[in-house]
Amino acid sequence: MAIKKILVVDDEKSMREFLSIMLGREGYSVETFSSGEAALEYFKGNTCDLVMADMKMPGMGGLKLLKAVKDINPEVTVIMITAYASVDSAVEAMKSGAYDYFIKPFNVEDIKIHIKRALEWKRLEKENILLKKDFESRYGFGNLIGVSPRMLDVYAFIKSIAPTKANVLISGESGTGKELAARAIHNESERKNKSFVAINCGAIPENLIESELFGHVKGAFTGAVVNKAGLVEMADGGTLFLDEVTELPRELQVKFLRFIQEKTVRRVGGTVDTPVDIRIIAATNRVVEDEVKAGRFREDLFFRLNVIRIEMPPLRERKEDIPHIIRHFAAKYSAELRKDAVVKDVSEEALECFLNYDYPGNVRELENAIERAVAIETKDHISKESLPDNIRNSCRPIGHSVPFIGLGGQVGVPEGGMDLEKTVSDFEKAMILDALKKTGGVKKKAAELLGITFRSMRHKLSKYGME
């Protein structure tokens, strides 16, 4: 591992010498400077991992140096030190990009810990960026993650329909990644350099949604003190994403249908029709056909939106993706939460719990569980003890007390009896998932690992709905 270089900038010779000796003993390479100007000149032609600068120095002070350093390299970590603490200066330093702020005299052990944490956080941040790129190339598409056949089909379909101008309707349960799919379509299209404007149709009061979508002119209603463009106009040239589109009020559905047909927008209270060029991607967690039959959603609008249909699979139907999702979010939240103990993996026991749970909230629920686990975890992996109760309890087989076969428990029939077929099928399914995990989702290699033919593997995947 390369030695980390730290620049110490302080006009006090005793402080420079003290920090140089202390940091040198910790294994860091240290360069010291008595002024901000000298440090900046050095920084222009050299790299370093961290800068420690005094706030108040003759000439260029620490805050000015901080801003200059960040202009040259926004990625460098800067810690400010001062004998003159004030809330305002601390806030300004943090807003300008300082990682931390120390007041003289400071506790030596405390500053050692914070320097180590700052450098580790920066390493994690870089690692997370690389990991994200690696996941996107190996396990995902855009910000969607998964190597299951269901997700690979979604990626391929998005690739094929993204270049078209056709409207898209994305359906799926809450938390399955409908907006991520919409953004992936936008980013793969010719509109990627234009706006992606998202609106949650169920989150805006009914009396405001028309104005939000189409804008209004001054005086159109109480409070309309200026002309205002709506989200449709803001999306001109790009993509308009209508989340929970079935929540649109019936009256507004008529106006939206007119907009789709005529490709013009008229602001509330206005008389001028403005042409706009947008692609509409709508999403819903409801069965739209049922909403149409019940009279809550117009059939003609449904046909206009449902030109291309994408179904996002629930997480319970693609559990082989769970290990990849766990590692992705564990790395993400380790970096964001600046953990001392970097959480890189998941224990076999915790993974069993994750795989056994059915996730009514889908990927969003799994992400929340991982964030919680990383926040409270003290080890370098997610353990069963750090899981939410509902996921942790999923490890307990229903109806008997025998541990899951193959994961350390004694095989035997409990006193109260058992469901043999279910136990065997659960075990087989878990082994298949584990083999897919170990082979990165490559089914042929997983079959070899299990000692079965590829044809048999495909049959089992079909049997358990894992295709």
C-alpha cells in the first residue's frame, strides 16, 4: 500500500514540527509549509492525500487556501485547525469542502483517529465509484442491479426501445425500480442531454397538479403572481416521467390526453398554445387494466401511454440478485456513513435471512435494511444481529424448530413433524442461489458447481420461478 502524503500548513514553527513528528510516527509522508502561498505553489505541481491547514495565517489564510486547493483538485481531503473557534468560520469551512475542523489545543489520539478516518473515507469514496462502474458493467444497467434472467431481459428491452420516440408504461410493485428504469431509457436515448423531469402524480394536491404540469399565467388564480412554466414545458426536448400516473384526477386525464394528441401545452388561465417535444414515460404500481374497468382511468389515455410496456419483476422472483444488491449498497453506505469498520460483505447466516425474506417493499426495502445494518454494524460484514427483526426472523423455518438443512444444523425430524417436500425444495433452492452467487449468475458454471447438467439446471430454475 502506497504511503499517504499529508501537507501541514501553519505559521507556527512548533505546531509544524509537532505535527510532522506525530504524523511521521504514524507512517505518513509529511511536507510542512509556513504559509498558504508556499503550500499552494507546491500543491500546483505535486499530489497529496490530505491537507491540514491553520485557519488564521499571515497573507493567505487557511480558508482561502482551502478554496484554492479545491479549485485545483476537488477530490483532496482538507482538515482545518485553529485556535480561534467560531461557529461561522466552522460552517464556512465545511461549506467550502473541508472534511473536518479542529480547535487548538487538540487531543493527539483524537486527531490521529480523525485523520485515519478521513483517508479511509476518501479511499472508500474512490472504491465506491469504481465498484459502481464495475457493478454496472457486470451486474447491472444504469442504476438497476441484477444478473437474473428477468433483469437481463429488462436491460435488453430498454436498450432496444430507448432510441424510439414511443411512449412507455412501466408497471410493477412499489420499490421495484420503475423510476430507475425510466432514467435508463432516457439515458440510452437521443434525449439524454436534455431534461429528465419527474413528477409524482399522487404527491401533489389535486387543485395544484394542473398548474404544476401545464404552468399558469399571472392572475390565473389566487397566488398566481407571475407567469410560470409547467413541468411539461420544462421537459421540452427531453423526457417527462409521470410516476403513479393512475393517481391523475379524472378531469386532468382529459386535458393530458389532449396534450398528447396535439403536442401543445396551454398554461392555466392562458390562451396561447405552445408546442413541446417530449417523450412520456409513465409508471404505476396498480393494475392499469383494472383501473380502466373500474372507470377510474380513461381507456383512451391508457392506450396512448401503453405503446410500449415494461413489467418490473418483484425482488422475490429474482432472489439470485440479492447478494449483488447487498454488496452494492453495503459499499455505498460504508462510504456515505464514513464507517470505521468498512462493511464489505455479508455473513452466510445473514445471507440466509436475506434470501428467505419475500420483500413486500422490494429493492427499496432491501436497501433500507442494508443501510440500517451498515450503520450499526461493528464488523467488516453484515451479521444476522444487525438485520431488522422481520428479515432476521425469516431465518426461522415456519412450523418447526429444525435449523435450515445444510447450514450447520443437525438433520432430523422434529417432534412435531415437518413438511418434507417443502424442506427439501427450500434446501435445493438455497443451494442453487448460492451456486449462482458464487459464479456471478453464470448458470452453466453454477450447474457444474452443483454437479448437474445445464439442462437439469434450467429445469430447476423454471420449477422455482427463477428463470
